[in-house]
Amino acid sequence: MTRFARCLAACCLAVMLVTTGAAAEVVTEVDYTVQEKLFKQLQAGSGFSGTLTVESAAAPGRESEALTTLKPLTFDCTYIYVRPDAATGAVAESRATLALVDGEKSLATAELALRSGNVYLASSLLGDGWFSLNGGTVTAAADGEQPAAGTIAQTARALLGQTAMPGLVSFAIGLLRRLHDVDTAKWSTDLETYTTKIDLWIEGYRQKAVLGKTDDGITTMEVEYRIPAAAIKAQLKQMVMDLLTDEAFLSRLQTLLSDADVETFLNPGLQTYYFYAIDALPLEGELAIDRTVSLKGETLSLTLAMPLRDSQAGAMALRYDRHKGAGDLPDENTIELQSDSLLLRVAYQTYDTLTGTEVYQGTVLRQPLGTATFEVGAQDTAAAETLKTFSAGFTLSVGRSESVDAEGREAQAIQLALALLPDYTPDTAGDEATVPTDAQAAQYVVFEPLDLKLDATFASLQAKNATTSLDATLEYSGERAAQTVRLTLSGKTRGKWTPDALETDGAQALDTMDPTALNALLAQAGIKGGLLLLPYLSLPAAGATTEPSASITPDGSQAATPSPAAETPAP
């Protein structure tokens, strides 16, 4: 067994240690909403068919700059999940189709399939046959011991490099490749056993529990836990022993992995090697949990600090802080992940409006650290963007409502609204300038403010096998965007069907394709798509600027935007 495989096995168990409790809490829920019913029907093998329309309209006063649709683009779409068949050996597969139509005429088609963590694509724009994208490309690109091959793999490596922990992220992506077709409801009993063991283990490291009082006289209890790295490793070893003797849970895990991976990661005969891998984990520091609760059981503050280790980024620290707001003030939450080279931080408040809407409001920061940020001339290279700070403010609103009509049809409506604004002065409170200075543009990732709105309604009769409908609208706009783009999906679940057999033997691999050939393929698809859509689109006027020359007042009139003062040349 390679060193990488042993470390990966230990990391898998470490992630399980942290996430088991949350997963078990989710899957033990018995009741379900109409939204969940739709996903349960799809998971059971029912299909979905509907119509997707795309429209783009110019913002007031921006008609010459906007890319608009002369008439809506209409697509027929279908989706079906083909369940695995143990009798025939057929593996699980997700299949989606998209066809651009004009009346009864089909203009172009695309088909997407997901099987065994790999993606397959066929499109009339790309020519005949299937194309494939190996889901392991991302994982391989992040593994420092393996060179990346092909343009897509190199791009995956660059994107993972933007995260603070490319190794752990690639592992999580690889795990999700296996989990996309898992019925997690069947795991509840197995997970509950491990959740209980973890709770009892953590409780054994309580350092103190003392009574206190807040400034407004509320009696509290402060509880503190400190778990050293050696104890974490010991618990991981205990979990390995429990897992390798838990035949029921082991059999479920084996269904997620290939035969080779089962032999590598779930082999009872390799228990000694798993212990070696755990001992080799370079964990430093301790897991710290501090919690203050009222005598009514309400959490007033919670702090969690945990050391992590990434195969690429090295040592890092994860910290979560939550403080209940005083009086009617909202709760304050901060999630921070820091390594020697990167700081990721999300700080936000949560509160409910009088209408019952949940609001999450805060900031997100990605700030490079370390010596690389001082490299002179780095701004002249393509890698300079990775050394820029990304800073933004956001507001996410979530509204929900339910109703039942006279026929007994239950409906669940969901409204999501996300506003994202650049924040070029994250250290200055109250400064909401969204246009950067030259100095700020050199330091920060520059983007335009954007607004996303999603309205979705799920409806169905009470019977479990009754058709569930979905009507959803997604709208993109922005304070300085020249157009508003709207996507509308209307469809419903239907009886299962058998899609055409997916012949993957001759599929062309996009992840290993020569860059020249890949660029030529994409250019060909772009030309075909452009010619196909040309009758449906109105292009911006030649020479039109993408920046607004005037601001729009509330009454729809234009107000001149002052020009920036000209710089005085140096003598």
C-alpha cells in the first residue's frame, strides 16, 4: 500500500469523525416536504420532463449595450435516474437531455450522463459520438505525486489551488462522486451507532463546567472541552477497529467503492497499516470546544478550534465562533480557515423578518498570505489573479410558504434572493463603494454587483406516487448590468422509462485530449452554436460600452454620472 493510500484512508475516517453526527440527524427525519417528495420520486427511478425557457431583456437606458433575446429560447428537457440492478450487474446512472426547439422542430440536442463518477456528453454541436470526463481528473490534479495531463486537468489543478485545502477538497469531490446515487435513508441506524460513540467520547474530555451570569442577569453554564491530537488518533484507531468488524456498515461502504478501492481501504487484513497511517498524521495542537448555555438550554456562545492538515497546503487551523445577539440583535457567526499561505473567512448574521423570511447577511474574504504576495512583478503574470484578495458583502434571503387547495394538492413555495457586492475596503465599516480605485483593482478581484432571485413552487397530491410538479424562475440582474436574464423551468415527475444504452467504449476523453484538439473542438461548437442562436438574439451595438454612462433614478430617468477628475501629469 502506498503512503498516499494509507493517508487517504486515515483522512476518510477523520472526515467521518466530524460529519457523522450531522448526517445521522438528517436521515432520521420521517416526514417529508413536497420538495423532498420530488427528489424521493427521482431517487426511486421516476423520470422528470419539462420545458426550460431563456429570456434576456435590456435594462432601462441600456438597450444599445444589452445582449437580448428577440424571442425566448425554448428547450425540452428530461431527467431520469436508472437504479442499479444487482441481478444484471448494471450500475446506477443519471441521464439528462436538453433539446433546443422552435415549435415542433428540434434544432439541436445535448445528452448528459453520470455513471460511476464519470461524466459523458453527446451533443449535435460537438459532432457524432460520446465524449467523457473522468471524475478522477480533479483528484489526480490535486495529488502532488501525480502530474496533471491535459488542459482540463491543468485547469482543475489551478481551481483547486484557489482553495485553502486542495487535498481535502479533492478528496471531498471524489467522495461526492460516489455518493450521488446513494439512498442515505438506509444508513440511519448504522450512523446513529457511531454518533452515540462520538458523543460519549467527546464528553470524556470535559475540562470544566462552571456557573456564571451575563450582564443582564441570565444564569449560564460555561463548558470547555480540550482533546489532544494523540486522543484524536486513538479514537480514529478505535473507529477503524469498530468499522472493520461492523459487517452491516462495511457492506454499505463497499457499495460506494470499486473492488480495488475496497481492497485498499476496507480490508480487515490491513488494519495494522491503517494504524501506521493514523500515527503518521501530522496533527498539531488540540481540538477545543467552548460553549456557554443558559439554564434553559439555549446556546449563548460557541467556539470550536480544530487543527487540520492538507496534503498540499500543509498545516492549517479551522475556527468557528457563534455569539447570540443581545436583545433583538441578530446572532454573529464567523467561520475561518487559515494556513500559512491563505486566509478564508465568512462572517455573517442571521435573523428572521416579520414575514418569516430568513436572512443571512455578512462578508466573505479570501486573502493570500505568505511570501508569495511580496514577489515583485507577479502582477505581470497569469498567476497574479491567485494572489489577489477576493472580498465581498452578501445578503441571502430565504422565504418559504405552504398551502393546500380544494382538491387536496399540497404546494410548497420557496423564494431565494442573493445580492453580492464587491467590498474593496473590508477593514472599513460602512464603506459600500463598488467601483475600485486603480490601487484597489491591483489588489482585489474586481467584479460587478449582482442579484440572483429564485422562485420555485412544488405541488403534488398526498399519495406518494402522485405526480409532483415544479415551476421555477431564476433571474440574474445587477446594479450595472446591461440586461436581466431569466430562466423558467416548468415540468413534473412521470413514470420511468428506459433510456438508450450508453456505449462508452469509443468515447473521446476530454480530460486527456491534446490542448490544440480540445480548443478546435470547442471553437467548432461555439461557431455552430452562434449561428444557431443568431436569429434569436439581438447583439450589443458596435462600439457600445459595457459600463453605464448614466445612473437610473427611481422614476426611470437618467442622471448624468460625473466623470472622474483627470490626473495631473507629473512635471
